[in-house]
Amino acid sequence: MECRPATGRTHQIRVHLRHAGLPLVGDTSYGGRPLQLSELKGSYRFKSEQPERPLMARVALHAEQLVVRHPVSGESVTIVCPSPKDLVVAIRYLRRFATS
């Protein structure tokens, strides 16, 4: 999902998605739950000696691109950041095992 915040207000994306009934994975402050592989993969085998860890240990929110005005020149500056590995892995598991 792509979101384009209209203001710099803290938690804007998280609050609006919760209101729409779409809380972010791992966002326990706004109704999101951790993503567990055992919930996706029917053949998941639990390890008895340790509890299952979530696929992501954080809120599943990432700013892929920021566009800002340079404070001196006024020119538009674009900053791009590829998705972090934990998010890429979580998306891969969702695409592979999640049902519609």
C-alpha cells in the first residue's frame, strides 16, 4: 500500500489506517498484531524449547521515498531507501502463504 501523508503530524498514517480497519502489522499501539509464520503456514512446526518470534520485530511501516525542498537552493531533493530485509521477507511469506 502506498500512503502519501498530507501533513507532518506524528502517527498520521497509523491512525488513518486503523480508522479504516487496516492496522499495520506489529503496530500494537493502533490495533495491529505481530505477524507470525505459524498463522500463515499450515505446516509450521513449533520448536518446543523456545517461543515463536514474529516475522518482524517492529511496525511494518517504511518510507521508501522522501521528497523535500533543499533549505538553501529551494530545489526538490529526492531521497530513496530500499525496503529493509525484514519487510522484504515478511512480504515474501505473505505472498507465498496468505490466503485471499
